[in-house]
Amino acid sequence: MPTEFISLTFPNASTELNPLPNPAIDPDFLVRYARNLDDYGFNYTLVPYDSSYFDPFTIGATIASVTKNIKVIIALRPNTLYPTVAAKALATLDQLSRGRAVVHFIAGGSDVEQAREGDFLNKEERYARLEEYIKILKRAWQSADPFDWDGKYYQFKQFSNRVRPVNGTSIPVSVGGSSDDAYRIGGALADIFGLWGEPLKETKEQIDRIYAAAENAGRTDRPRIWVTFRPIVAETDELAWAKAHRTLDALKGNRAEGKSRVPADAPQPQNVGSQRLLEIAKRGEVQDRALWYPTVTATNARGASTALVGSVQTIVDSILDYVDLGCDLISIRGYDNLNDAIDYGRYVLPGVREVLKEREGHTNGAH
């Protein structure tokens, strides 16, 4: 598969560096942001989910309506939408976007966050429910024939999904996480498996576990690997490091002043992915070529928080290190959301693609 790039959707001009208080959707900004991603060659944009945040399906449909190529990844927690409804909603978006819908499942990494919307299952139960949920969606997309379901978490009779995916049988399913249950379910059922940016050694270990889970499930294919970073890029490495420390100061200052989405007194995160990032951060600020961890500790590892720091060439080389491991979906988003996305589109994406094109040419020339 070709190496492709993912961004994150932002519906207004608020950033982690300059947060706006309780910002509403800015329709003009959303359209501008989405079109820039499309124009600069990003392949996907993730529409995130949070118990107190905007509806991903509505935002995703808006993005699809104003772009031509970019695929829309809807983040979905199973507790928020019955699976038969989700099957139709995603297939509807797939038809509206002419085949550009993707779904990223979030089992739920925080008991507190899940409880805000009435979900009181424990983590193991949430993953068991996710496994059942994905199986229902895949069955609903494979055929319009009515079917019954009698599972632990869902039961229904004679459901028929007449809203068909554009390809007739499926919509790409993504699963993320760093727990044993995540590896098992994602390896068995996902088309894409999402990881946060860890050092190369740990990333390779996770990929091996995902592939082993796929093999144990009897698959003859493997999930594509998606890895996420927060690049801080400038004309030279020296300038990039100066920019990185300014970014870190802003993150720390906003959190101390109560402007961050992470409270200053936030407890240790419950999810394994964040715990792993914080543990790796104890080993030192810089890992491998340019993977920087102070942004992890400054934000209590809330979400994807590992930075890559350097010149365009350093960032390109760092991304290629992960491509060489088997990560062919590279998610990059910065801290100055729109401007960083434009910079990535102008310099980083073309740089990576040019190297890969040259490699392909050399390979073809050798035969």
C-alpha cells in the first residue's frame, strides 16, 4: 500500500498555543481548513470525539461536501450509537462522499469520561462490546439480507441495511490502543490499527503484536499501521528546537493558568497508551532521531502528544524511519493547526513522497 497522510479536523481557530474560551464552530474556518488539507495532498482527516465536543458525523459530512479527495475518518465510541444505526449512518456518509468514509473506534480509555454519557462498563467489557459492535457492522455492510443478532451486548431480529457502502460490502474500520485487548481485537478485525508516536523499538514491538494477533485470528492479510506525531518544524534544526521550547513554554503556561483542556492537577491517565508515553518520557527528552517527549509530560499524555523536532529534512527522515518499520499511514498535526498543516503540505508531504518515489524507481530499475 502507498504511504498516506492523516490530519486532525479543527472546526475553529482555537489551538493549544492560543486557546479560545468555549469556542463555537466557525464554518468558514472549517471549510478553509478542510480545503487546505485537500489541496495540499493529505489523504485523510480524523474527526475526533469527546463527550463534550461537536458531533463528528455532522462535521464529517460538511468536510465531505466541500472537498474532493480527502477521506473522512469518523471517531466513534460504541456506547454513543446503536450498531445498526451506526452502520446506516456511516454508509450514508460513504454514499454522500462517494466512498470516502472511514470509522475509527474508541473503546474508551477513561472510566470518568465514559460515565459522562452513561457508560459504566469496565475496560475489559468495553473492549468485548467493541468486538461485538465491529462484527455487527461488518455483517450489516456485507449484505442487505436480514439477519438476527443475539450477543451479550446487542440483540435484534431481522435487521436489514439497505444503505449500502459505495464498494458494496465494506467501509474501512480502524482500531487503536496499546493494551492486550486492543491488539487482539484490532489484529483480528481492523483494516487499520492506530498507534501513538513511540520510539522505533517500541513501535516495532507493537506492530509485531498486532500482526501476530491477525495471524492468530486466521487472517491472510494484516491491518495497515497508523502512527501519530506532532511535528515542530523550521528552516533549520536549531530554529526548530528554539520553536519547540517556545511551544513547550506555552503548553505549560496555558495548563498552569487553567486554559488547557488538561487541568493542572489532572490525575495519572487510566489508558495504557498514555501510561506508556509517560513511562518512556522518564528515559530522556529525545528518543531516536528527533522524537521529543517534554510535550508528553506537559500535557499529561493527553492524546497523541509526542513531537518530532527539526528541519524539514530531519522530519522527513524521521517519518521515513517509521515507514521503513511498516507504518504506511502517517498522522501529523502541529500546535498552530492551520499554518502547520499548510507547512506540512508544502514541505513535509512532498519530501517524504519524493524519497519514496526515488526508492520505487531504483527498485523498478533493478529488475
